[in-house]
Amino acid sequence: MSKIVRYKRSSWLQVVAGLWLVTLTAYAGEPIAAITRPSAEVALGFPRAGQIAEVLVREGDRVQVNQKIARQDDREEQTNLAINEAKAHNDASVESQKAVVELRKFILERYKNNGVGSRLEIDYAQLELTTAELNLKLATLEHAQDARKLTLAEAIVDKMQLRSPINGVVEKILLHPGEMVDSRETRVISIVSIDPLWVDVAVPTAVATKLTLNQPAQIQAADQPALTGAVLHIGSVADAGSNTLLVRLAVPNPNNIPAGLRVQVSFPAVPAPAATPATQPAGATTPPQ
């Protein structure tokens, strides 16, 4: 029984010593394995079903924010837009009703001031003026509605134009001119941004808690020049199984090194802690030699 207890205590000491050695190694600047990833990745599609009319980019092309990259067949929507645009820019109905109001005012004032109209004619002229003023309000409202319909038609046409939300590279084209966008396949183009690259590193908690935002880090990929990145984010929840925290690095990538590469990450600015011997649990005794 004593041999089993001594063996368990010895194994526990070896585990603690091993963890302490891993942490000390990481502090000393030894690299940690990680994988590069794009800093942004979007799969773009149209919000409504329809036929693809044109794709304006090819795989590998660089695109800028708001650049037009694809379009659905929008001939019907363009015609509707033109109709609403003509209505919105035509205020003839409003101007016509204004003229009617002025005429009704003139007739009423003539009846009143010249005394040429009977009481019935004056009342009728007043009614005609009131009706004309109401028609003017209605024409003004309808003209405002025409402007809103134009805005709606413009929005519909704009939704049929696919634009890039990021600066990046066209990674994959999923649909081509003539093919249909439907509920089963809404994605058309995939775009990624690899400048900067992101590197997510599982860093031992003892190391990660000493890091600060914007702290430099060295990134080395096989057969690639070394890169220098900076700490962008330090996780708030540790992984209990590995005793690590997620640390994200932003790495400028002017040479367009691809994402998905295995790299080694080190934090040269992190000082090594003072070596402290591993302690045993309370009540434990050192096994005899």
C-alpha cells in the first residue's frame, strides 16, 4: 500500500514539474505552434431569387470596399425605376392644383368685393375654393409618395448589385452568369482578407496573463520570411483542459503569405519568471529515498 501511495505522489510531482517546465519554456521565448487565418472572410449572395446577369471579377482578383462584383438580371426593376423616377421628378399635378386654388380665390373675392354674386353663388364659390385646397393637399401628398416609391425602386435595384464589404481577394466564385440564385444556393462569391493575417495562439495562461495589447510577437512559417505581429486580443476565459488562453495576433502581410499555414509564434518581450520549486498538496510527505 505504501508503494502505491509513494508512486501516486511521485507521479503528481512529475506532472506539476512538467507543467512548470512548459510554462517556463514558453516564458523564455520558445515558439508555440499555431495556424494563420484570414482577418476577414465573407460569403456574399443576393437577398432574393433571380438569374445571375454578370460576374465582374475573377478568382484571385483584388477588390475594394463597395466595389461592384456581380449583378442579377434587373431589366424589370430598371424599367420600374425609370417609371418612378419620371413620376417623382414631375410636379405638374401639384402646380396645376395651385393654379386652380388661385382661380377659386379670385372668383370668390370678386363675388364678395363687387357685390355681383348672390349669397348662394358666394357659398358655392367658397365650397369650390375649399375643394381646390383639399385637392392641392392630395396632389402634394401623392407627389411625396412618388418620391418614396422612387427610393424603394432604387433600393430594389441596388439589392440586385453585389458589392464587396471589405478590401480583399476573391477566393472562390460559386455561381456564374446564367445560373439561378434560389433558396438552396444563395452564395455567389467568397472574399477573404489576408492583410493583415490573424494568428490565433493557445498560450499557457501564465504567459497570456503577462501579455498586453499591441505587444510584439514573432511569427515564423516554413520557407517564409519571419513576420512581426502584435497582440490584438487576449481571451477572457481559459481552457481548463490545456490551461491556455486564446491570444489573437494581427500580422501585417504585404507579401501576401497565404492563410492556413502552420507557424511558430514566440513572444520575445515576455520575461522568464523566477524559478520556484513545485509544492505538494497539504498533508503530503516526501517519499523516502
